[in-house]
Amino acid sequence: MTDAFLSDFVNENITPEPAQVKPDKTLQTEKYNEHKRGAMRVAQTYKKTDLPWQTARALQQCGKKMIFAQNPDTQKWEVAGGMFCQKRLCPLCCWRRSVKTYHNIFDIITDPDFKKTEAEFIMLTLTVKNVPGHELSATLDRLMAAWQVLTDNKRQPFRRSFLGTFRALEITYNKQAKEYHPHFHVLAAVKPDYFSKDNPDYMSHEKLIETWQEALNRAVRIAPAEAVIRQLDKDTHGAKLDLGPTLQKLEKSIREKYPPIEYRPDVRIEKIKKGTSKGIAEVAKYTVKPGTYANSPEVVEVLDPALRRRRLIAYGGIFQQIYKKLNLEDEADSDFTKQKAIDVMKNPLIQKIVMTWDFSLGAYKITPYKAQEGA
């Protein structure tokens, strides 16, 4: 965790004796072992690329030591402190992030204020054609900008039709064709009468295809500008610049880099049965499955820069309202909020243990937690 207080506890509060507390299955030791091993494999893959060596190092150190506490409310073992790399392609962080997202969405749709809407749910999948690796980054720029076109303006039909949306990016890889397939999974909340014939805000399958195609084509003036701003911001460490001349030069290359999408992009619609978690699980899954790149340096060299500094998920409408109300976190290092984690660490009545990665065994060891004197 970035907080110095929790980092000190993680680094120093370990004792060699066998654990006095027998953890139950909520500790998910085998899951942590599995995903930490995956992180170690990906670290070795990074070493075979021309990418900065620091990333491989971060993956190796990710989750090396973690403190777990029994949640006073649920009695489940949860992470109270740890050091996680938060790299986009880290299997351990990806898994933790997907679990966190799943629970966030579940908390949102089961909130009393959300339930009052009596919303029903549909799953949308918004796609474009597969692209080679050298086109992936530009295609992601276009996808993100197209989503902005769809959702920024309340008068847009797409935004007007839904009570709220949760959007997640996924990228699959075709090993034979060596092509990447980026697409959005969208969980949309709709009014109970959404599918009625007299609903003016209902969007048919055909209308959704047209709307998505139009957004992708309107995005060509947003995507290049955002890409350049992002790169300049990175190169100048946040310095404010007059981007006018730079953006004007981009006009000449827009048509070549972002040709009009004349084909009908694939849009899939699925109505989700009330009370099921299928749609939640779908949108909360990994951006890229680790098996896609774990042993493929050439794929890592494409995905790492393409995913850097991207907002992989987005809440809109009532999803965003309840998210803010509940003060949820997208990618927290701890399963607790930061302040509650600190309170848990200081509370001697709450049982805690430490899991430490044994590099020689390739598995976690469990030891009892012992607070620092005077802490």
C-alpha cells in the first residue's frame, strides 16, 4: 500500500512462529498462490522484451507480503495492507481488480436507492474489426473517444435511453491471425417499460448499430487530440502548453490514421434476467486474460504501451451516483477503505495474519501478525 503507516507494518511485522489462527477458506490462499505464480511468469516474459526492466521487477515484488485481518462485520479474511504493483498486465492485480469491480457493481445494484428505480438490465457488446498490433493503440484511442461521444451529452439518444451504464474494456487476441479484438462490455440499467413499443427512448438493435458506427466516426477528431495531449503531458511532466499548432498538424493525418468506418460494427444485446449475477461477472472480468500473454513477449510489447494510462472502466448515470454515494474505490490496494485499514491495524482485538511469498517454494507462507512495540 502507498500509505507509509501500512507499508511499515507489512515490511516489519512478521514473526517466524507457526500461525496461531487457522484461516478459513475466505483467505483464498490457493487463488493468491495461483495468481502470484502468474505474476512471476509474466515478469519473466517482460525480461524477454525491450520494455523497461522496472516493470519485471515490480511484478516480482507485487504481493510479496500481505497482512490479512478478519473483517469485524463479515468475519471474512481480507487484505488490510500490502504492496501491489498495479501494472495493467499483472495477473495478481488483474484478479484483485476484477473481484473488487464485481463487488462494487453488486453493492451499487443492491443499494436501496438503486432498487427504487426498479431497473432491469441489458448487456451490450460494442465492437470494431480486429486490428494488427501496430494499430491497437490508435484503435483504443478511437474506442475511448467514441464512448465519450455516446455519453458526454445528455441529449444523445444513447445516454437518454439508459438510467445508467457501467463500461469495461476487453481485448482478446487471435494467435493464428496475430490480431487484437478490442471491445466494450456495457451493463446498462433501463426502466421497467424500456421494451414497450411506445417508449420513445427504446433503441432497437439496428438503431444501436447506427449510433455506435456514428460515434466511431465522430470520434476521429477527439481521439488524435487526446492521444497527443496525453503524450505531451507525459513528456513535459504536466506542463501547460499551447497545443493549437500541434493539433492543426494532425488534421492532415486524421483521414489516413482514422479512415471512416463504412462497415456495420457488430453490436450484441442480451437481456439479463433479474436476480442473476451473469452480467455482473461478464463486465468485471479481466481486460485481457493473462493466458493470452503470459508466455508471449511479442504480445506483451503490444499490450503494455497500448493499455498504459487508460481508463479501463467507467461508471455513468445512476451507477456513478450510487458509486459516489457509497464512496467506493476502483482499484484499492486494501479490501478495506484506507482509514478503516489503519483502524484495523491498530486494533489488537482484530485477528491478523501475514502471508509472505516464498520464492524458493513458489507459494505463500502464513505467519502470525505481531504489532510493533509502541504502534
